[in-house]
Amino acid sequence: MKTLIYIAFLSLFFMGCVSCSEDLVGKTTNSMITGKVVKKGTNTPLANVKIYTSPTTQTVFSGADGTFKLENIPLGDYSVKAELTGYLASFQGVNLKNESPVTIVFEMSDDNSLNSPPSVPQLLTPADQAVDQPTSVTLSWSSTDPDPADSLKLKFRLIVKNSLNNTVFEKADIKTKSYVLDNLIYGVTYFWQVVANDTVNPDVYSEIKQFKVSDTPNNRFHFVRKSGSSYYIVSSNDSDQNFQFTPNTVNSWRPKLNNAANLIAFLRTVSGSTQIFTAKKDGSDLKQVTTTQPVLGYNYEDLDFSWSTNGSELLYPSFNKLYKINKDGSGLTLIYTTTDGNFITECDWSNDGSKIALKTNDVNGYNAKIFIIDTLGNVTKTILTGLPGAAGGLNFSIVGDKLLYTRDITGYENSNHRQLDSRIFLYDLTTTVATDISELSGKALGSNDLDPRFSPNDAEVIFTNTSNDGISQKDIYKLSFNTSNTAFTRTLLFSNAEMPDWE
């Protein structure tokens, strides 16, 4: 019996030991990792960030407020990783020693944080402090980006100031490394700078360099070209080195230089009317001369005016009246009124101021008459009258003893005022003989010679020549007189040009 009791006791003891042993082996202790993910620099919460551990336990994603929670993590050492597209992966080391939760914060940097900025732009041309630059300058520079992907996104911004009025010009989103800067002002210094941007990093600024445009050239030729339906004026020397005197956005024509006034006068359309303007030789100091009494007449392209020799006054037509006005717009005076009601279209004032040549025509541009009046409005000589066809192009010689004019010798008349054979005539006021110098210079058949003017020394004549079809290009030529005035040489001066002035 005692033996049986002893055996039973050992069995129960053994079973209890086994039970205790199983409880100790199966017991584990877990902890928790909590935290928040924000953008570095701004602390903006980042949502949907993938959070996981190594060794692997579980994976979670941060909420809208950037918080996350990893629960039931066995005690131990872990590396916690945060991943989000567009951001650099971030790691945190965590040691779970007991059941107390561990809190961590991820500050994630976006991919741009490792992006290198472009190099500082190096300004290449023109050289710093360059002088005598033209009015159209090609600015060039160099700049690179160390990140190949950014090279295609690299853009530049050009900043230009001038010494005249500190006007700032900016041109953004330039994809090339050069830019043509035109319509510059003579004698003015320009300061320029280039800003590089790769759309990732802050702007990178170059140093500031400067260059100076050459002084205003003493150009003696002025003429017009067409841009669409508008004229613009060009200033040039005899080698066709030129610059645009007026913008092609405003209709400007009939340039006339007066060296005494150091001004160029011209016609310009203002609110549908034709007005006289003046400007310096570089196009600056623009002033409107006429205001209340505009220039009026048949066909605004044919209208013409004239300077006084000393540059203080101007003559101009308005329908059947001829006015005189001071260059500053004061002193408007009526000089002459036609007796037949015909329009005054052109006028020219002799150098000594004693004679004024006029061309009048009817409302259709015909019934042309060319005559001379004195300063009191008395007609002193009639040069052309009673002939059919168009006429025009008046210009006195230096001493006023000769007058240039044009006439269509065919006498053709139509509603479009087309001319078939317009020729230049040199009229001698002393002998009253008119010489056809177009014929003597070999004018091409089917063409018209128009708008003649004497050269400054009276040895040559400048004029426009074009086909009589009315749509062909117009070019400016000059005729050179020989000693006997029996033959002349034609020379092309300017292509695609008309309404010449030579002073």
C-alpha cells in the first residue's frame, strides 16, 4: 500500500512539473512602435508612407496626419524603414527592451534635396565693357547642369537695363544660350545678366556685364519700307549699313532730314489722320508738330511737305490750302489757297525761301498742275498744266534755278491712279526747257521713275523705280550727271525701298 501511495505521489509531482515547464517556455513579451512622418524643413505630415521593420514583423501606412502604429512587436532590436514615392527612404534604429512603447519621428526629404543646381552662367559675348556695338547685338552665355535629366529642363531668364532711363527688359523661358537684342539706342550703355533655372533648385544668377552702343551715325539717306500695310522708316549710309528709325507697328512715311535743325520730319498716321512728327537722328525725342490741322489731300501716300532751309518751319498741304507751321507746333499760318478748288498734294521750298513749288490735282488725282508761288501766294510761273495723266515729285536744286518733277508721258488715267511710263524731268526755270533724264539714263520699258530728289551737291538724283504693274518691288536708284548733261548712269542703292531722302 505504501508503495502504491509513493508511486502515485511521484506521478502527480511529475505531471505538475511538466505543467509548470510548459507555462514558462510558451510565455513571450511584446511592445509597440508609434510615430509620425513629416516632410523635412516644413514638418508637413506625410500620408501613405510605408512603414516596416527589419527583422520583418509587420507593415503599416501612415494616416492623413502622418501618424502610424506598429503593434505586438516582440522585444528586440529593429531597423524601422519609411518609404514614399518622391522621397528619400528613411531609417530609424529601435530597441524594444520592455512592454513600454517606443515613439519615433521620420523627417523625410524629397528627391530634390540631392539635386545639384546648374552652374553659374558665364556671359560670353559681347565682352564686358565692349564699345561701338551695333543696334542689334547677339548676347551669348554658357551654363550646364550636372544632373543629366535636368539638362533638358534648363531655362534662362535675361535681364537688361540701360543707362538712359533705367528701363528694365526681361525675357523668360529662353531655352537656348543666346538671344538677339535689337532696337537698341545709339550711344546708350546696356547692363545685362542671365538667370539659370532647372525647375528644381533656386535661381542661379550670373554676374552683371555691360556694353555700349556706338554713337548715332551721320546717315544721309532715309527711305521707307513696308511691313504689311504700314510703312516704316530706315536710316542708312551709302553702303546700306542701316537701322530702323521708326517701328513697323506705326505707319510712318516721307522722311525728310534737316541738318540745321538736326531733326528728321516725317508723316505718321494718328487716329486715322495724317500728322507731321519730328525726331532726332537716332529716333529719340519724338514730337508731334501738327495737331488741330492735319495733313490732308488725295491719297495719303502721295502727300508731301517741306522744311525751311534753317529748319525752323515746315510747309504742308491740307486739301486746297497750304499751311506754314513752326517746328514746335506753334505759329500755324495759311499761306495759299487754290483758286480752282483742286487739292494741293506736294510742295517744295527753295533754299533761299523765296519760292514754293506746288503740285495740285483733282479729287481723282489727275488734272495735275505744277506751278511756283512767292511767299505772298502770288503765282510766278506755271510749269505744267492741261496734260492728262499723273504727275508729281517736286524738288528744287540748291540755287533754285532748276526743278525736278515726274510725269506719266502716256497720259493714262484710271480709277486706281495707275501710271504706265512715269519719267523724271529736269526743268530749267531760266530757259523753261524740261529735259527727260529718265530717257537719257536708259529707263527700263514698263517701269516708272518716281519721287526724284537732288543729291546734296546737285551732281546726282536719287529716285524710286518700279514696274508699272503696281504690285512689284520698289527700289531706290541714283542718276549721276556727266559734264555735258547728255547722258546719265543709273546705280542701284537700296532694294525694297521707296520715298528716298538724301541730305
